[in-house]
Amino acid sequence: MSKYTILVTGANGFVGKALANTLGQSAEITVRSAYRKVPVPGMDQVSIGDIGPETDWSKALQGVDVVVHCAARVHIMQDAGTTESLARFRHVNVEGTRRLAQQAAAIGVRRLVLVSSIKVNGESTSGRVPYAHDQAPTPEDAYGISKHEGEQALWEVARTTGLEVVVVRPPLIYGPGVKANFNSLMRAVSRGLPLPFGMADNRRSMVYLGNLVDLLQHCAIDPRAPGNTFLASDGHDMSTGELVRQLAHAMGCSPRLLPVPPAFMQLTARMLGKSAVADRVLGSLQVDISHTCTTLDWHPPFSVEQGMQATVAPLLDASRVAN
């Protein structure tokens, strides 16, 4: 008989789907999945519609012990810098989160775990120490601001109701099905394209999906978790060049890295109006997970090598089918 009923919101998303699948393998846990619209109706799947200040979570929350809130308006580069975009992010990530927490507390849910973002801390650690769990937040774009305000909304509910709250801030998440820039880089490496990162000396923290899911499971049931903000990573920071080498090794091919000075690439990017792109590729963003590891007695169960192998596997399988 299960000890916990855990509601996973955003269960069709990159993190939510993996988390629901992993939790469902535990005999101690009953998983309920919340979707905007349920793809295949089932007794442990609930449609909640659009997320915002008027969302009715009551059906999804009945009998639930813990909520892991993965659903959010996600970061989109083209939708991050205007007043209108901030309002859209706040509607879901702040007011929608507040509404969920209020209803969860009212119905007797014990704990809510929020999947936030390292963008709450800031955009770069170039020339400074890694981000820590207790530093003052300095979000810069609409998404980061909304995630920070969503965290604050949860702490307010916790103070007035006793709801246990846990916040997890991951950096870039990779794993099977990863999209955006990581997927583009992975495909470039698989095609043997020359990449100008041979002299890159930056350092970036990332987290493999399996490691993040394991941490979220700990946060859902560990009695030491409530009241904490935890940063997540693999515990192995890499330069962009090392990332290319790791991907190539996982694919069984040789990396083609050109020794282009980073300063030259940054100057070229600035002339082309692409400074933000260069900063993401060549800048540093490191996180310190010592508080996470010490507080929860947690260590990433998967190595970077294992994470990379799992991430490239679908691409390699598709390539074999095509050939």
C-alpha cells in the first residue's frame, strides 16, 4: 500500500513526464498527473485547463499528500523582455502558483515542491563565484522575475497556512528529448561539423534529467527538505568545448573543435547584434550544490557520461533507422 499520493503538474512536459514515470515505479507512491488537457483519460490523470489565478485545482488535489509543481510558462527567448511578456509570465508562474498553493493548503496537502529556475539567481557567474542557495536573487528577464515572484508567493502561503514548501532551482536540463540549443549542438556534433570552441575556458553547470528527477523525489518525501531552496546540478561543470567532447564521446565520434579565441567570437557576435547568444555559449554559469548535498545527504546518482549517453541515444537510434 502506497504511503504517498503525489500530484505532478505539467506531467506532459520534459521534467514532469520523466518525474511521473519514475515516481510511478515506487511501491510507496501513487502518482496523479495533472495536464492542461488529458491526452488519454484515466483515473490518475486530471485536466486542469489553463493555469492562472482562477484555476480550480480541487479535483486534482483531493487525497494528495505532496504536489510537485513542474507546470509553468516556460522561458522563450522571443518572449522575455517586454511589459506584456512579464504580465503573461506572471499570470501563470506567479498567480497560478499562488492559487495552487492556497488551494493545496486549504484541502490539507502537506507539501508543495516548486521546480523554479537558476535564472532567479541571475544570468552569469563570469568573473564571480558560483551561485549559492542563500544569495540575494538578481533575475534579469521576465521569466526569471516571474519565477522569483512565484517562489515568494509560495513562501507567503507557507507562512500563513503551514504548508511545507520546497524550492528547486535547476540550470540547463538535458536528457532524452531535450530541445532548443542543446539539441542543435548535439546534432551539429553528430554531423561532424567544425565548432569554434576549442579555446573556450568558461564553466557551466548543467543537470541531467535523471539527476533532477531523483532530487525532486527526495524533496517530495524527505523530512529535511521543507523550508529550503535547493540548487541542482550534476556536480561537474564543463566548458563548451568539454561539452562538445562529452557529446562526441557518447556518440562514438571525434569532436571537430577549432581553436578560435573566445574574445574574437564575442566581438563578432557583438557586431552582429548577437551578444546574448555569445554570452550563453561562452559565458559561465555555475551553481554550488553543497547545501543540497549536505542537507539531504544527496548526490547525483548518474554521472555526466551516463547522462550524455542517455541523451544522445534517441538521436543515434533515429540515425540507425534512417540508414
